[in-house]
Amino acid sequence: METRARSLTKAVLWQLLGLVVMTLVGLALTGSARLGGGLALVNAGLGLVLYLGYERLWQRIGWGRIVP
């Protein structure tokens, strides 16, 4: 099991990476940095919340773990 601080740090760093990638994809598809960035921000916000919930859910599932 990991601490909430570790889970949160991992989630934030992952979302920052996703934010950069989605901004570039949005820019490439729309030609607008503003629209691409806005779409990326919405995606990052939703992704952060969903990822944290997903990680915490898997913390409760023992399947596939090897206990020393």
C-alpha cells in the first residue's frame, strides 16, 4: 500500500504530462492554442479525479499481489 501523498504526487505528475500532450494534440487538430489548451485542461481535471479514484480502488483489491 502507498500513502495518499504518493498517490497524489503520481497523479499530478501524470496529469501534467497528459496536459502537455493534449495541448499539442488539440493545437494540431484545431489550429488554436487556446482551444487546444482549454480542452487539455478539462481532460486533465477529469483525468486527475478519475485516476485518484482508480488508484484508491485498486489499493483495496488484493488480487494479484504477492505478500512477502
